[in-house]
Amino acid sequence: MREIPGIPYTFKDTELLALALSHRSIGQINNERLEFLGDAILDFVVSASLFKLRTDNDEGDLSRLRARVVRGDTLAKLATSLKLGDYVKLGGGELKSGGFRRNSILADTLEAIFGAIYLDGGFEPCEKVIQHICDPVIAGLPDADELKDPKTRLQEWLQGRGYPLPDYSLLSENGPPHNKHFVVECVGEAAGIRVTGAGESRRKAEQAAATIALEMIAGRSKK
Amino acid sequence: MREIPGIPYTFKDTELLALALSHRSIGQINNERLEFLGDAILDFVVSASLFKLRTDNDEGDLSRLRARVVRGDTLAKLATSLKLGDYVKLGGGELKSGGFRRNSILADTLEAIFGAIYLDGGFEPCEKVIQHICDPVIAGLPDADELKDPKTRLQEWLQGRGYPLPDYSLLSENGPPHNKHFVVECVGEAAGIRVTGAGESRRKAEQAAATIALEMIAGRSKK
């Protein structure tokens, strides 16, 4: 096999493509080293695309945008749309695996294919393939602000209007160690914010409270 | 300025080099976006070099080896040997900073210069510069096993000989919150291991105990 439909590249060395499709469940000779290489070139090519496209975003925004493109979830969707599941070679135990496990295998295989293309054809052909596959994802990325966590967005909203930072305080912590439940209050007195949020960790409860505060702010501005 | 002595590249666009040398302390137009880009190309070029050079290492080893090359500490040493401190442009507050702060500024500036070279000259010239600067570091890397943390190495040593995993137990925890002192015992009964380690966190005390166990094992094999 020299090609995978949907990936615009023809391998000179068919063994490299075969290796890229070999999950570690089939044995010692597998695609994990290629995945290491492919992950690195993917990160760089996506970084360069974002750098050129998002001229108004700072390095923090660029990092968050990149993470959205290269995360396993996104790569698994791309791999699924390329039907990589039809080509990946799995050992006995993995053949039946579904769900998350399967998605992660597909995402890793896509990275390994990028690594194999780099070794087979060099940087530029590999860059073109990655751009071909990832540019639609990059084009569909949300505004960088939307990728910030709620606490950060609330803080920036308050600071932008000259308000002091909000206070988060723990109202309650209940439940056994493996099933805790936290309730946190978020207060921004000057901005008229006093809301509560709940979650399975203090951090999650704080983010939930910040989300509610942001929804409250958005609701006010619509009135 | 078109060149920095020790960095074998001549800039076509001198403003790109000037931007790469502009620390954020001098204002809004600074090198942080270039650092984002340079960090990504550095990671990739080092990954590719390690992939080709270390054919016997698995992806975990390659990750640890790469981390040793691209970490701030290593980059700061490289930047210092290139005398980047003579060229970097800092704002008032940062001019006097020394030690860790200064090292981190120099490391970031080196990454920004890589990013600027990529934008100015494209991938291959940038790859050559990174290889020129980093290959001596890569050539001097230790054996991949030495980069594993002591607990991992002890575990692998025991497993390799059919022994069960070691047990770590906390013997004592003393001191006020900002100055804790932990003592941990590491026991590998079947392998004749019973040692203690101390540190400012439980994790560090465990690693210290594992280090002592490894030293004991090494001492035995010399007899």
C-alpha cells in the first residue's frame, strides 16, 4: 500500500506506511516512535499556521488555539473521517476495543502517519499534508477569548472595567473522598456579582461559579 | 544588525531580528509570539535529530531526552555562551535582574531568534541553525535510562529480575507547612532492600529512598 484515500501523499517506502499503521498491540515493531516524531511536526506546522493567521493573538491565545487543534479528540475525529480504522493493524486484544480507547489509537495513528511522511518525503511534503488536513479545523476555531477558562474570562471582564478581582470562598465540602461535592461562592461586590457554583473539586466549583457570573453579565447586557 | 556572532544566519529582514531581541519589558511589541513559534520549531528539529540518532530508544526515552535539550536551563546555557545578554533589549525594570529571571529571559530570546529565522528564511535554514547550536548538546546526552527518575529505575530493576514492586511508606512528617520534612521507607523484601529517604515532600522523600536503594544495588554488584 502506498496511499491512504484522503491523505494526499504517495509513499516511496511502503514499509514506512505499514509501520505507521502498526499499533503497539501487534508487537515490538510498532508506530510509537513515529508517533513521537509526527506529534512534534504536527505541533510545529499548526503553530506556524496559527502564527501567520492569528496576527492579533498573543502567545497565550496561540497556545490555547493550538491545543484545540492537536488534542486527541480533534485528531480522532480527523482520523475517523479519513477512515483510518479500516487500515490500522491491531493485535488480538485491541481488535474489539471501542469508544475512548479506539479514538486514542486512531489519533496516535494519524500522528504516526505524519511522522512517516516526514521521513519518506521530507519537511515540505509533510507540511502540505498536515495543512491539507488541519486547515479546515484551524479555520473553524472560535475566537481565542472563548478558549479561556471562565475564571480567567471573568477576571479579564472585571479588570477591563476597573473592578477589583472577584473573591472565591468555599461554602461547603461534603461526601466521601471518592465522591466529594464542593460549593463555592464567587463575589465581585463592586460589579454586583454574588453567585454560587458546585462541582466535584474546589477548582471545578470555582469555574462553575465563574461561568454563572459570566452568564449573569451577558444576561444583563441584553436587557 | 543582521547577524549575531555564533549564530550562523544572516537576516534579510533586520526588523525580525530586532523583534526577536525585544523582551516584553520594553513594551507591547515584543518577542513573545516569536518565542511561541521558535519553541515549536526547536521541539520538532530536536525530535527529528533524536529520532534519527537514537534508533534503540522508545518514545518515552525520546521524550525524556528531548526535554533535557529544550528545557530552559539548557537553553539559558546556550544563550549565555552566545552572549545573547549583550543583544537583548530590556525595559527599565528588567535591566538589573539576575539569576533565574535573567536565565529565563535569555532562553526565551534564543527561542524567539529561532522563530525569526524560520520566518525570514524558511524551514531548512532554521533547521540548520538549530542543529548547529543543539547538536553538541544532543551528542552529550546521557544514556536514556539515566534520565528516568529513581523510582522508575528501581521498579524496572526489580521487575527485570522477577521481584515484586517496592513498598513506600511514610515514617514521619514534621515541620510547619512552609518547611515540611518527610521521611519515607522503601522496602523490597525479596530483593533485600530496606532503606529510608528524606525530603521536603513525600514524593521527594520517595525518590531519595529509591536513589539510596539504587546506590545500594550498584554497591553490591561491585563486590
